[in-house]
Amino acid sequence: MQKIRTVALIPNLTKKGAYGASLTTIGILCEYGIKVHLTESLKKQYQDLNVRFYPDTDSLIAASDMVLTIGGDGTIIHAARHASPLGKPLLGINMGRLGFVAGLEADELDRLGRLAAGDYSIEKRMMLRIVHNSMDGKKDYYAINDAVISRGSLSRLIDIDVSLDQDEMCHYRSDGLIVSTPTGSSAYSLAAGGPVVEPTMKCMVMTPICPHSLFGRSVIFSHHSELVVMASCDDDTRVYLTIDGAKTVIIDKHDTISITSSELGAEFIVLKEKSFYRVLHDKFAEKR
């Protein structure tokens, strides 16, 4: 693989231990001749170190060979939405709880030296393209984990109609609906009763949230499929579309949400050979 010469470092300093881990990371990377880049918003915390600063996340990533995050899965997912359009691979150092997307734990930083030698592999992950069609026009979003249609704070069921490749498929009365990538199958979808899918597969997982039905099972679709979702509620309850747990928009009664696999994909750097199912087992075992 390509030898890494420059790294865009994105630390989440709200995570306990993240600042100390970032200093150790910078020291190791510099020891191997790898230049470290940060955004100018972090200049105060790192101004005395041998690093270079960039005005924003996009310019930071564009000037680097790869992206290295320090935090939880949310930090990695946020960075992936910037890195994927630029074709830059990511590596996450886990400072959170489960950290399914992270490639290293905080006690494995010594492996970072392998980046300088190109001694790593790349794992490609599918992303979703979500198109929200409303009276205000069309807006596109991209997700590495999931798109969630859900109700507001009132305890009301919402009506959800789903079409598959322009054919009516099913109707739910439920608290909501999750459409996830294989990467996202171990996140909210799993908590809602969905299956775990090996993250390098290409498919979409649809899981209803607390459906008022005897047959509220998850369904897996080909990555060639298009799902179109319409959601409404008879009272004043708001309906929301949430992308990767971060971006939220209000859905009106006649809006449609089209969900397909994206032409973009996320690339993750792998520095240790461990099967996804071994990681899954270990993560849950250590959090008991």
C-alpha cells in the first residue's frame, strides 16, 4: 500500500483521555517522519508542537494522505463524510465505549509506525444516499451508518409507507424506521432488533422501531435497490429524518425520502487482522 507521509488528525477532546492520546499519537507519527495536520480551531492546544494547521476540515483532509480520528464512532463517522468525497482513507483510535468502526484501541498506538512503511490494508464500506423531496425542493444527504425516520417527543405512532423500486411494498404503524448500511447494522438497527451484517457487504437493512404489528421483522435489500419512504402522523406530532445520528430535518406529510446505495464509499485502514465477528464478541464481552 501507499506509504503514509501526511496525516489529518481529528481528535475529539471532549472524550476522556483523548488529548493525552493525541499527544502520544503525534509523537509516534513524527518519529516515523509522518507530518501531522490539524485545523486552526485546535491551534491553542497544539501550537507548541511540530504540526501544521489548516483553516477547515475539508482543506485539512485534502492536504493529507489519510485521516486519523481520536474519539468514538461518532467522530469517525463525522470525518468519513468529509473524507469519502476526497477519496481519503480513515483510521479511528477508540476513546469511546464500543467503538465498532475504530481500527485501534488507545493501548495499540505503537502500530501506527506501520503507516510509514505502507504496511496496512484497506477495507471498503458502503454508504447510503438519502434524497429528501419536499415542497422546498430536493436535498441530498450521505450516511455511513443509517437514516432514521422517527416521531417527536409525543407518544404517538406514525404511519410509514415503503416502496421498493417504485412498487408499493409495506406499511408500518410504529415509532419509526431505520435503514442502515452493513456498517450501521451494529448500531441503532441492532438495538431495534435488526441483524448484524458483515460490514464489507453491500446491502441495506430496513428495521421498524417498535412496530404495532405481529410481523415487524427486519428486511435486507440488495445494494441495487431503491427504497422510497413516506411518513405521517394524524396529530401534531413531528416526524423527523436523522442522518447518522447527527443531521436532523423535519418531514412533512407529503414528503418522500429516497434511499439508495451511494456512489461514494468509505475506506478504512486496517492495521490488525481480527475478524469483525471476533471484534463484535470482544466489544460486547468487555462492556458487560
